[in-house]
Amino acid sequence: MHGNARRVYALADFTVERRGRGWYFARTSRFGEKHAEKGPYSSEVSVALMIAREIIREIARRDAPYRLSG
């Protein structure tokens, strides 16, 4: 695949839950998979930013083989 070719990534789903101590999130489980839960976070904004960081890492990991080295 050429370095500038179009690349599309289906990203992970996340489940967010509000509890007494704050917001928690985890990747949405499928087929009985277990994913580590993260939290508590104080607000919806905080939990959304942490999910965004997870998504950025996933995009970078998937796209790494196609990046031109320096």
C-alpha cells in the first residue's frame, strides 16, 4: 500500500457509566471479552477526553506501518 493511500479504521466502541464516585469507561465487550474499566472521572468532559486519548493511540498504532520514516 502506498504511504498516501486512503486508510479507513473502524474504531473500538466504549461504554460509559455514571456511578456514585464518578464516571467510568471501558471498551464495549463482545463475545464475552473482558476489558479493564477505567475511572472514576469527575465529569463527562474528563471521561470523553480520556476516551479520545485511547482512540488517538489506537489510530497511531494502526497507522504506524504506513508512516514514512524520517
